[in-house]
Amino acid sequence: MDPVLLIVLIVLAVLVVGGTGFALLRGRGTDHMPTLDPKVTDEADSILTKPKAKEPVTVEGADTGVDVDAPVEVEDEPLVEVEPEPEAKPATFRERLGKARTTMSGYLSSVISRGDVNAETWDELEEALIRADVGIKSTTEILETVRTKADDEGVKDGAALIELVKDEMKSRLGGQDLTLAEGGDPSVWLFVGVNGVGKTTTIGKIASREVANGRKITLAAGDTFRAAAAEQLTMWAERAGADIVRGAEGGDPSSVIFDAVESAAANGAEIVLADTAGRLHTKTNLMNELSKVRRVAEKGAGTVTETLLVIDATTGQNGLIQARQFTEAADLTGVVLTKLDGSAKGGIVVAVQNELGIPVKLVGLGEGQHDLIEFNADDFVDALFDTN
């Protein structure tokens, strides 16, 4: 048989069998389907074929007959006023000098309880001041002056003697100009000190304070030798709302600060806060670098009006050594003493001002933004000698 004819016959057979099966299934299905009422069928067809009519809805407080598809004006929810968090209060010396006060309190209590002044009284006063890191030189000078006053005034009582010591310390610490000087266009404040004393944090806190006072501030990331120094300063700049100029890691610090001064002058910033390298103060290259930074900072539009040494108070007399070294290289105008709240050696304030003639302008009494405050001689001495 012809193969083509065979294929045609097979196709016809399949069609016939398929059609018969479909008819049987259709007939069986029809027999078992319920018969619908014609009226119901018409209504169903109507629902399927006719568009659904829009029905009026009722909205509380509005007229009836509103089209649900039309835009509906909804009154905004009333704004809920959130009470701002109370502004943190600046730290106080009385609250934060607990460790330093504890160092002295035993000796001072003994002086007071003894009553009459004798040789042991003077020994205990000397021990109290030295343990608080006032320093041997400053302690000797203070007590010699107080001894003379006590003899002239006939002071024989321990409590009265302590008041004379306090008055002498206040006299030596007070009378300093603690303002951060301006006068450039812009003014440049250089921050120097060894690594780890808190230079970057100090700069960030001062930037936040000055911006809050309406100043336009530029930060200069001049510590190009320490890993992550520029990143940390950038974070502080963003937090404070200040501009920042930074250079390549390991680059020339002087050029970074020069660029920052020029940028500040172009953008109308009043103050440039310049971070500097903080390698060990015993390295001659660091001191040479700081001298260069100051010279370059004043080559353009800016004027260096402050060179602030940042010292960690917990280092005690080591801070005094640092101050001597940096004074020779950077012509210091003031000291920022950080971490005073965590130190039992708060007397370093006296040593720095008394022996070097450099005023302590700012002190750090904690980690908070408001814990960097202007030094106050009366508050400091009263807190240090408070035995209550």
C-alpha cells in the first residue's frame, strides 16, 4: 500500500474516534448538569455582560452619593509635637574630679582633724600635693608662700591653713586669658600633641561647639602619618556640619593645612582647626615638622592665633615633659587637658601653668560633647580640696 495513503487513513481514523468520544463525554456531562431557571440564567448573563453601576456610599460627616472612584480629600492627621531631649548640661569639676580628690582627701582630713598646725601638718600637705601630681617644684613654692602667710597672720588651725593653700593655688592658676584668640582671615588653631592624647576628639568637640555658635569652620586633616586619622576627623566634620580638607595618607602635612586655609578663605570660614602629626615628642623630625607646619600655615590668607597642646591628664608629670618639648617647637599659646575625670593626677594643671607659664584653657571631664569646658581655677581648686 502506498505509504502516503496509509498515513491519511490513520489520521482520519483518529479524528473519527476522537469526535465520538468528545460527543459521548458531552452528552454524559449534560445529562448530569442541573437545569437552570431561564430567569436566573438571564440575570447571570446580565451581570457578566453589563458594566456594574456605581453605587453611592456613605461617609461619616459627608453628603451621601459620593462616587467611590472620585478622589476624596482626606484631612491630614495633626502633627504630634515631640518634646526635644533636654540638652546635656556641661560637666562640673565637683562631679568629675572624684579620683583626684580621693588621692588628697585622706591627708586633708588628717590635717583638719589634728587641729593645731605642727610639723606633721606641713608634711601631710606636701604629701597630698605631690600625690596629686602638682609636682615637687610647684609644691615647694606653694607651701613656702603659705608658710610665710600663716606666720604673718598667726594661723594655727589646720582648716584655716588649707584655706590659705587653696587661695595660693587659685592665685597661681587664675588671672589667665582663657579665650581662644582670633584675628586672622581665617584664624588658624593648630592642635599638637603625641598620639593617643585625644587631639582628634578635642578638635571635633570644638568644631561642634563653634558651628553651634554660628561659626563656619574648616577642619584640616594634617595628621597624614597615622592610619585612620583623616577618617576619624571626617566623621567629626560630618557630625558637626563643618568642612574638611584632607590629603593622601603619608602626604605632606604642611600642604594639607595650607590647602585648608586657602579653602577656608575662599568659602568664608572664620576658623581652621588643624590636626597635626603626633609621633613621639622625643623625635626631632616631629618637632621640625611642627615648626614647618606653623610657617606654611601663615604663608597664605590665614594667621595662626592659637597653638594648643593636648595632654592626657592621666600621664601626670609626663605631660609636663611633653609640654616643655612642644613649647620649644611650636610656640604654644595654651593647653587642653583631656581625661581629667579619669585621673588621680589633676594637679598637673598647676605644674603646667606654674612651671611653664602656659595657661590651661580647656579641660576634658568626660566623653560627651559638653564635657570639654573652659578651665576655671576657682571651681577646680574647690573641687580638688572638697572633703565633704
